[in-house]
Amino acid sequence: MDIQRTEDGFISKLPANVDTLGLQRMIDYLKYKEATADSKAGQENIDKLAKEPKANWWKENKYRFIK
């Protein structure tokens, strides 16, 4: 693996035999880090936002699991 720093960012060269699924996960993580770099949201806010859809989903789907 080779990583070079340029004025605009980084250039990375990987061998052709790198696992593409793992590589895609790494790219997704880096995109997430880039998108959230300037976020001022705290973990408490994020947890609260994450609970809302889960609660709504459970209300709509619990009949499928509990009879």
C-alpha cells in the first residue's frame, strides 16, 4: 500500500487483491467521517434521534413478532 499527501488531500494505492467489501466499508467510513467532521451534535442528541425511528418501526411491526 502506498499513501501520498498532496496539496488537496491524499492519494492511496492498494494492491489489486484487496477485499472489495472491506475496501467499500472503509470508504463508507471515511465518507461518514468527512460528512460529520463539522457536526456539533453530541452523542445524547444522536441517540435520541436514533430512538425515534426504532420506536415507530416497532409500533408498526411488533404484530409480526408477537402473536
